[in-house]
Amino acid sequence: MIGGAAALLLVAGGGGAAMMLAGGEEKPAYGEQAKEVHAEAEEEEAEEEESAEGESEGKDGELPLVDVPPMIVNLRTTNGEPRYLKIRFMLEAKSAEKTEKLKAKLPLIIDSYQPFLRELRPEDISGSAAVFRIKEEMLVRATEAAGKGMVKDVLIQDLVQQ
């Protein structure tokens, strides 16, 4: 009986600890509340799509692009052999009006790219999915540095590893 009680105590304690550590998540809504939450989410998405329409093009159908100077960084290698990465890319602003603001924030964006690019290894750049992963990470960092709603896309022109 004592062994059974000890086992029950261990299981209950482990379950309680798991519940405490996994806490903080919102519970899913049910019934009318779920319908309201879903309707609000759809309205927000529709507003974002409406605001995004027509904003991406500037004067005469031009894309609002910001040219970033080419960057050359050292890659991290395990054997100490010097390896370099040269990347040339452009940032697409959400709208033509935000292009100048984005140009003003360019030093902050480049500064946020430096640690990320320097931590890359040569094997991180190989393969067809590598460019996509790098592009996504650069978009996240540009959005954090420039602010939400400033950068629409990162357009990689050259990605050369030496």
C-alpha cells in the first residue's frame, strides 16, 4: 500500500508540474465566443488586405525598392579556414511613402544582419532551400529593426560563397 501511495504521489506531482510549466496558453473559445473571435480575425485580415492593395507600387507602376550596399562577411567554419559570403540584395517597402523612412533605418537593418550572417556556416548556404531560409530570416530581422509594416520583402540578387 505504501508503494502504491508513493507511485500515485509521483504521478500526481509530475502531472501538476507539467500543467504548471505548460500554462500560459489561451484556451480555445467555444460557441458564440468562438464565432465572435473568428469574425474579428476575418475582419482584421480583410482590413490588412485592403490596406495592402495598391500600396506596393509607387509612381508609374514602380516597386518601392531600397538598394542595400553589398555585404561581405566571414563565415563560421569548424577548421578555421577563411570563408566569405558576399550578399547583394534589395528591400521592398510596403508602400512608396515608406521608402524614405526605410532608407533612414538602413543602418539599423544592416546592423541586425551582421551577427546573423556571420554565424552562418558554409553548409547553411548550400542547397535550394538555403536561399529561402536566409531570405525569411532577413525579412524577420528587417521588420524588427525598421518596424512592423515597413518591409514587404527581401529580394536577393547575389549570394556568393568563397
